[in-house]
Amino acid sequence: MKAVCWHGRNDMRVDNVPDPKIEDSRDAIIRITATGICGSDLHLMAGAAPGMESGDIIGHEPMGVVEEIGSAVTNLRVGQRVVVPFTISCGHCFFCEKTLFSLCDESNPNAAEAAKVMGHSPAGLYGYTHMLGGYSGGQAEYLRVPYADIGPIAVPDGLADDQVVFLSDIFPTGYMAAENCDIRPGETVAVWGCGPVAQFTIQSAWMLGASRVIAIDCVPERLEMARTIGRAEVINFEKQDVYETLQEMTAGRGPDCCVDAVGAENHAAGMVQSTIDDAKTAMHLGSDRPHVLNEIFKCCRKGGKVSIPGVYFGAVNLMFGAAINKGLQMRMGQTHMQRYLAPLMKKVEEGEIDPSFVITHKLPLEKAPEAYEKFRDKSDGCIKVVLVP
């Protein structure tokens, strides 16, 4: 089969690789019909994530048709359309029982390696480093799905791939980011970044009762999507001082809730600092860029709430004194995907949201290297790419 493979920093290729096979009675094989390129895939492309090996198949936003199931899988049938969540979760461990699916104790076969770095291992993830399991990803023609009796969700008849594929990651991720703000009536939510996760954070903030949503970015197309489809007030950080503007917009108090939807691919510090950070990444001297988090600590109102869905990998130099002395509340983490699949699928089915609004580019799998470059460079108005095998 054809698959998108990582071969080093900024070296993405479409290779011919062996087809996946059933390896366990709880496995399923999915024929991929649509798969997204995620902003966190750009961290892999940039060489920012440890634990990658040349030839790794990447991608964690897949959906498709069930081709084969293991003997223990009774919730799926061959020929069924499904969306596959990016977290691989057993469904029965201490954490899965608490619906903390991204912290699954059983799904990472390389848990000891992750524990050396983090103290404990989170769940295994598709196509996202050997530290997190070394699983083949979903930017391919076929995908092996472990714990298929727990992960995939069936797609109702009448819904197109474009409407549901983002249930694999970015819609639930944006929703959990907004949910982690514990939004109360009358509150203002500020979202740093207007990429795909941020766009769903904006939509979700309205669903959860925000009175105002303010979005911060510098890419015109992203800001326009946030302003028009997202109905957010917008700040272009290249033209406006973010702190001063937010203080003016909130009568000097600051936003009640602040979301870092940028993470390690943080270019908000300006071109010079971003160039330095890129050089550090290339020389393995550092990867994580804390400018957005530090700006959030400064901007958020006293006693406010900070949500961090953005991906980080290592140590960051934070203005932690500001967070402590202002009494900020922080919630963060990878999305507990299986908790959100059914309720968010219902929102799509009932027409409360059509997630396809975020798609700007659809390309065949063979053009993945070109698609990655467009997405990375934010060229040609590219906000979100879907690859079609």
C-alpha cells in the first residue's frame, strides 16, 4: 500500500509499504477514505518530536471502511464506515474506567521509554513517535486499529466524510479545550491561534455558553475564518499589541478564559525568535516555544482559567510567578477522545455544526509532500488539508 512516511526533518515521502494485518483478536483493518494533516504533524515534520525513525508512517486523523475484524470485535462489521480516534485506549484500565482515555495504561508498548521522560506514560497514539507506541499512522491506504472494540465510532448514513473525519481529533480537541475553561455565563474566552483546533475551540466556546470570543493570529485567512464563520472578534498580533488590546477590550480586567491552541509550533514571538527556535530544533538544543503561554499568563484576568490543548514536548521557560501570583487555574492534556465521540457525532448529525467548514484543500495521498509544504508555509490560503487515498 501507499503511505506517508517521515524520513527526517522536512523530508516527507509517499512510500510503498506492506499492508497491515490483524495481529490481535481486538484488531480491525480499516480502508482509509479520508485522513487529515494535523498541526501537530508539523512538529514531526520539523524534527521537534523525539522518538521518530526514518520510514515511520504518520497521521492520526483517519476514517474509512472496515475491511476485516478480529474475533473479539463485536461492535463493528465489515463494510461499516467509521471514524478512528487518534488515542489508542484499552477501555478497561484504571484511567479508561475514569474516561481519561488519553492516559490509558495499557496501549503504549513502549511505556517504559515514555516514563523515563515524563514519569508515567500516556496512551499510545497513531503515527506519533516510538515513545508513544511506534504505531503506524493513518495517512495511508489501510490502517490497523488496535482495541477496535473501544476506539472507532460508526458513521450514520447520510453524513459525508468531510463532515465527520475531524471527529478523529481536532473537533473533540477543540471541544475539550473549551470545556476545560469551565465557561460561565458572561465570560470572555480568548483563543491564541486560529488554526484548525482553534477554529473548533471557537465554535465550542459558543456552544458552551461564552458571551464573547476573541481570536489571536497573524494569518489573514485564519483570522477571516475566525471572524466570519467563528463569529469571533480578532486581533492580528503583527499589527496590534496583544496585551494592550485585550486590556482595552475587557476594561482592564483581562479575558476570563485563555486557550493556548498553538503549542510547540509557536511563531507568535516574531520572525527573529522563530528563526532562532528553528535553529535550536535542528541542532536538538530545544523545541518548545513558550511565548504564547507567557503571554497568556500576562493577559489572563486574575483568578482566570487557562486551557492548553497545544502540544509541547519538553521543558519550557515560563513566567510561572505570574501564573501563581494571579491565581490562574490551568487544565491541559491530550484529548480523552472516546468520551466525546458519540455526543459530538450527534451534534453533527443534528446539524448544530458542520465541521467541513475548516477544509481548504483536498488532495490525493500521492501529493502529501506538497500538501505538507502548503500547510507548513500557510501558502495558497491553506488552513486544513484532507488527503484522499
